[in-house]
Amino acid sequence: MTARTATTERQKRLGYELRRMRKAGGVSAERAAALLGVDRGAISAMESGTRAISTERLRRLADSCNVTDEAYVSGLAAMAQPGTRHWWDRYRGQLPQSFLDIAEMEAHSVRVRGAYSVHMPGLLQTTDHALALFRMVIPALPEHEVALRLALRVERQQILEGDGATEFVAIVHEAALRMQFGGRAVLRGQLDHLLNRSEQDNVTVLVIPFEAGGFPGAGQTVIYAEGPAPQLDTVQIDSSHGPDFIHAQDQLDKYRAHFEVLEHLALSDAASRDFIRAVASQL
């Protein structure tokens, strides 16, 4: 099987889980190669995400490693399915791979939670608000890339629509509600949109007011994407150099606790809507 010249975050994650499963099961790379009928180099390639593994081989390896968690194994099998073209593939080669990795992560999540200190949630941004953000990037983006980023952001939001819509919980700090990206009119439209979205059954918006004081992760944008099994959850953190993806189990435990604290500090969903209306009325 031909090695991949580039790997997605999802492919890398599958490789990471294969290695973790093999080592936890006490199976050497040489033994795994014999079990799967491949050479030792193929195991390394599978575990780095540069070579695919069939679902049949994956299940054979899981069985040999005494993995009995079917939700976990089925989740891995779904990740190993032969590649099919997705909507975000239209942007491949035109936008940074990490942007597509975020779209893929969200699309395969069963629930997404996000914490936002300064920016509005990308999944809940209006086109005017997103456009204002993209036009503030330094160095300035050419207009065709601004248009591509905007189109990708709008398409990402489709996970909140239709049958099987993804559950989304957005914890938004008061500072983000008051940042006038694009000016007062843009912010007013953004707050109205936030309120409308919060009325959807699958969307919850919780506000942390200034008076709540300090909170963990202040200044960060953190996304917690839940997979089909807890072991397959992913944390994505925004940084100045681009998104970071985290999935070590101790870090997942840390960010689960992180979100529990944030949800405790935040206003209820009804009180949060009243708070957003109050902010909008001041514009």
C-alpha cells in the first residue's frame, strides 16, 4: 500500500491509538507485524498515520491486544474506513491543513464544547463578524484567501443543522460579547444571531460575566470535541501559530475538569440570553 505524502490530524490520531493499544496490550511491533501479515516497517507507518490499516486488520490487532471496549474499537474502525471525499477536501491545497483538520474533527464529533474569552464561537459567527476577523490578520490576507476562509467557516456551521445535528455548548465570556469587531452594527447583528442560535435544541450558550472573577484557561479558546468513546475525545486549542490538538488521556481529564468549572461559573442558559440582550441593548 502506497505511503501517504501528507497526513491529516485524524489519520495521525488513528496511528497514535494503534500504538497506544499495541503497547498497552504488551504486543511487540514484530509480533503485530506477524499477526497482520505485514513487515515491521508497515507497523511503524501505520502508527505514524502515513499508511492505512484495514478495518479487518485493526480488529484483529484489537483482539490480540485484549481490547474489549466495542465503542472504542468501532470508533477506531470508523477512522480506518477507506477515504471518501468530504466537503472540506475542496479546500485542500488552498487553505492550511489545520483548518481542514478542525472541520473534520467537528464533523466526526458527537458533542462539541467550547470556551471563548475574546472571540465569538466560530460555529456561531455571522459572515460579517467572521469577515471582520479575517481582515485583521497580519500580514493582511489576499481577498481570495479571505473569501476561502469565510466559505470554510460558513460550511463548518452545517453540523448544527438538520437531522443528527451535533450538540454544541458554547461558554462565552462577557469580554467576547463586548468586542466590537467590525463595529457596533456588526456586533449587534452577531449578538442577535447568538440569541437565535441559542434557541435551537442542540445549541446552548452560557455566559461568564466579568463579576464571576477569574476562571481556568483565561485568554484561551479551547474546544473539547467528544468522540464515539471517551478515549477518542480531542482538545483543540487556538494559538498564535495555529491550532494545537491534544489527546493524551491525562490532558483529556484535565480539560474535562476545566469545562466542569466553567459551566459552574457560567450563568444558566436562560440568564445568559437575558444577559446577551442587555449587552445588545447598550449598543
